Amino acid sequence: MHLSDVISSLNPRRVLRIYSGLPRETYALFAANVVNGLGVFVLPFLTMLLTIRIGLSPIEAGTVILAASIALVPGTMAGGKLVDTVGRKPVLVAASLLSAAFFVPCAFLGRSPLVVGFIIVAEFFGGAVRPAVTALVSDITLPGQRQAAFSLLYLGHNIGFAVGPLVAGFLFNRHAGLLFLGDAVTTFAAMALVILLVSDSKPGREEMDRAGIANPKERPETGSILGVLSRRPFLVVFILIITALNLVYAQIGFTLPLQMTGIFANGGPASYGVLMTVNGIVVITLTAPVVSLTGRNRPVYNMALTGMLYAVGFGMIRFVNTLPMFIVSTVIWSVGEVIGATNIDSYIANHTPASHRGRMNSFTPLFLRLGFSLSPFVMGLYVQHYPIRTVWTLSAGVAAGAAGALVLIGTMERLRAVAASRHM
């Protein structure tokens, strides 16, 4: 890409134009994500809530987080099946409200271990949310619109997220119970917007056939989700590689807060909240420009760029001791996050038959979340035997390897497409 193309891509009018012409429901979901993002208090501070407030050890906290992640599995699988049979909107609303409801008692239980049980149940219901949202957006958009649509929802979440963790960081030491209550209330408000403004989108046979004409890989099929995946080897390998990248990214919720506490002591939660706010600000200000700049690239190559930014941004944390340098690192890996968040769902949607969107978007996140699920437990064991800073060297190596593998996938896909066109 020439410098003139880069400058043109960053023109404010062109940047904003990428979000024009999307379906009405996309903008309603954007607004709901802003509200919901304002109250994302619990998950970013879950390690600190478990270790500082309840008094668990790092390995015990990692085990609880692993258990909560495992609880997502049946919730996600059930949600995906319901999304394809009952509909997208009913599953989204019911799962979100039930998940939030189980956070409410946690606000009043103090240091009781019952909090752990409620968190795990909340995660079970929360598992059904993602397949419902992703299937809904995939239904109402064409392949060329999906990067913009998914990036708009991601942007909305992070507009709220830019404020939420900062507030939570300063509430943590004196009013930790409010983290649970605030998280629940904002979810209730977000679902009120969905109920009022979003229509269900479950496609009929005619709509699925039209999707298959627009993109042959979305042609409806019969059979199980495993059968669908067996006919899409590149998608399977892509999911495994992104799982490894998610293991790296998961360190912001486990290793990073532990390291911040070790360096800044009682100032750790507030400093960590600052980093999460920086992350939100980067996302808000750069999502649209980054999508404008990378929108012409194939999603698989954009994901390779994510891997390289993770390698640099997380790798440098091994050598960081001051808040300003932590902020520099956060800016770098946050740009990688922006690129990844706006391309993963696009790649999967473009390789999924319209008949299996709900099931695919419940099955694939199980693997994508495997990195998040395993990370606290594995790294909890790791930091008991090795210096915490060595986690970042390991993370940088994994991210760089994933980037190389994604470039290879993209090259193989391109060569296969060229060969297929020659035989037509």
C-alpha cells in the first residue's frame, strides 16, 4: 500500500463512511453495547476480586476462573442450538438477563465463598450471548459489510469500556460490591434497548439460499456442525491458531494485574484501571481508522498483523517498571486487539453455511475461549515456579509463531482459489 493510499484511508470522511448504510439493527446493537460496556466491572477485575477481596491464592483464583470458563461450554452449546431453532433475539435477551441477575447477590455477600458459585452460574448463562449476537449480525449483513458491522459493535462496547474499568478501579478498595451491582444494572438497561429496537433475524430457506448465492461458502447445508467443519480445514486451523493468540491476550486479565499489584502495591488496582481505560481510548479513537486502513486486506492477513503487534506489545512488558511504559505497551497491543476483534468474526462468518450460524458461533468460541480458559490455571501454576516476567517472553514467542502460521494459511487459500478458477 502506497503512502497516498494510507493517507486517503485515514481521511475523516472516508473513515466515518465505512459505518454508513448498515442495517438498522446494527446501530441499535451499537447503542446497547455502549450501555453494557459502561458496566463491565467484574470480569476485568475478577482476579483481584478473588485474590484481594475473597482471599484466594493465585492458583485458587486461576482454578475458579477456569471453572467459570468451563461453565460457558454447556451454556454456549445450548445457546447455539436455541439460536438456530428458537431465534436470535429471544436467546440474546434471556441469556443476558439471567447472567446479570446472578451478579446481583454478589453485591451483598461480601467475602463469602458463595460469590464464586454465583459467578460460575452467571458465566453459564453468559455463554449463550455471543452466538446469538454473531448470528444476528451475520444474518442481516452481506460479506462486504461484516468487518464494518462487527467493528461498530466492538467500538460501542469499548466506548463504554473506556469509562467502566476506570470507575471500577477507584471503587475497588472501598466499595467492591458495587462492581457486581453496576455490571448487572447496565446489562438490564442494554437489554431494554434490544427489546425495543432490535427485530429477530432468524432466516428462512429463501434467505439462506440468497446468502449462498452471494458467497458459496455460506450455502446452506445439512448435517452436524462437525461435518461442516470437516469440509472446511482452513477454518479449523484458523480457529486453533486464534486460540493460541487468545491465550496470549488473556494475560491482561491474569498476569498483568498480578504484576501491577507486585510493582505498585495498593496502587495496583487503580493503575490497572488506568491501563484498561487507555485500552478503551485506543479502541475508540482507532477502530474506525484501522478498519478503513485494513479493510481491503483479507481477514486472515489482518489477523497475522494482530499476532505481530501482540508479540511486540506483550513482549516488552518483561522489561517494564513504570506506568508510562505500561501505557506504551497497552497502546501497541490494543491496536492488535482492534484488528483482531474486527476480523475474527468476519472470517468465520464468511466460511459458515447460513443454516449453521448459531451452532458455528457456539462451537467455535469454545475453542477461541480455550486460550482464556486455560491461561489463568496454567499461568497460575507457571508463576509459582518461574519469575512472572518470563510469562511475557513466552507470550511474545507464541504470538509471533501464530502470525507466521496465519500468513501461511492466507497464502494457501489464495493459491487454492487461483487453481480453482483455472479449472472453471
